[in-house]
Amino acid sequence: MQFALDHLLWIKAFHLIAMICWFAAIFYLPRLFVYHAMAEDTVSRERFKVMERKLYRGIMNPSMIVTVLLGLWMLMANWDAYKGFGWMHAKLTLVFLLIGYHHVCLAYLKKFAADANTKSDKFYRIFNEIPVFLLVAIVILAVVRPF
């Protein structure tokens, strides 16, 4: 019994580490979009394309995948305990929305890569704030478990 509990605590620790990495990337990529949208010279635009691609492929995607897989592992290990709690269903809904946001970032990355961006830096400044609200809600749901 203690071994299983210790095992799940290690999974939770790595889940949190992956989540922190994912959020770091998910906060930074739209900020790069802000600067990319403001860039006026070819050298800067090309540099942003490389930075955006490496951030998305090298940090954002792997950390999302690890976060989701470890979260699913913990969820399946404790499904009987979690299935009746509304906070878990709300949290999973928000995580699903976050995964959608992640993929919207990919769509914008592809537009920038093709020099087809039509959004302003102001748009990306507002877009950059969305994951903040998701993070706050997800953490409160996971820690406080209000319902």
C-alpha cells in the first residue's frame, strides 16, 4: 500500500514539473507572436520563426504530452475516487480547453511560418492572457477541490 502511494506521489511530482514547463512555453509562445507581429525586418521575422518552432516542438509539445499522460495515469489509478467529484470534471474540461489553446497556437505558428499572419500585436497580447485564467482555475480546482 505504501509503495503504491509513494509511486503515485512520484507521478504527481513529475506531472507538476511537466505542467510547469508546459505553461512556461504556453505563456512564452504568444509573447513571441507579439514581437513577431511587430517585427519589420526580414532577419527578425526569420529569427522569430526559428524561436517559435523550437519552442513549440522542443518544449511545448513534449511537456504537454508528458503532462497529459501522467495526469491520465493518476486519473486511471484513482478513477473510483475521482469520478464522483465535480471539481475533477471541471478541471478536465479546462485542461481540454488548454489543449485546444495549445493547438490554436500551432495554427498561428504555421501562419507566421508562411508569412500569412493577419493578426496584430495587440490581438496576441490579449490572446496571451487566456492561459493565465485557465492556470488559476485549474490550480484552484486541483488544490481547493471546491465541489
